[in-house]
Amino acid sequence: MTLHHTPSAAEQALAQAAQQLLSQAPLKLSRDVTLTPELTQLLSEILGQLGKGQSITVLSQDQELSTQAAADVLGVSRPYLIEQLLEGRKLPYRKVGKHRRIRLSDVLTYQQHDLAERQALAREITEIGQEIDPY
């Protein structure tokens, strides 16, 4: 599972206030905090995964990933990532010594573009199928 959300200015302020509240031990909420629907969904997803015993990793978008970590985010093998996406120039990367590093933001952008492309192809195939045999 990959969760991706870019906060608005209002959400940033809310997150900072929530972070300050969460840093207090023990935590006592003495005032109401209203979260945007996007932040509520994000926290709900995180808590849902934690409730299922899943690990959660939070990374900033400018963080660089190893080829294995990038492959894990995309759900592909490391050799596919290197041969098809990096060497095929579909994903930018830089080399640190012998190692390739890929920015998380580039991986997420590619992931969104790839999903949109696959959805468009699926719609096109469905339309062709309906034209051939509408029943």
C-alpha cells in the first residue's frame, strides 16, 4: 500500500497543531481539532493498516530510494525496474558510486501516469469489444 497526499496550507497548520498535541505525554485533548476530509482519510488508512498489524513507512517526496525500494513501491521486480524503467529512460535516477538512486516523487509520478495509461487502454479495449459484439 502506498499512501500519497500533498497537504494544503490549512492542512499543514492542522498537522503541526496535531503534532504538538501528540508530542505531549500523556496526551489530553482539551480542545476540538477539525481535520479536513483528506487528512481524516489519510489517518484512517494509516490507523486501519496499523490495526491490521501492517507496518507503515512515511517518506518525504524528495527522499531518494534504492532500486529495491523503488521496485517495492511500484510492485515490480528490481531487474524490471533497472532494465525497463531506468535504462529505458522512463524514470530519472542518479548514481552514487555504483548505486542508482531514484526520487520518491518521480516514482509516485510514474506510478500515477502508468495507472492512468492502463485505465485508458482498458477503456479502449472495452469499447472495441462492444463495437465487435455489442451483446
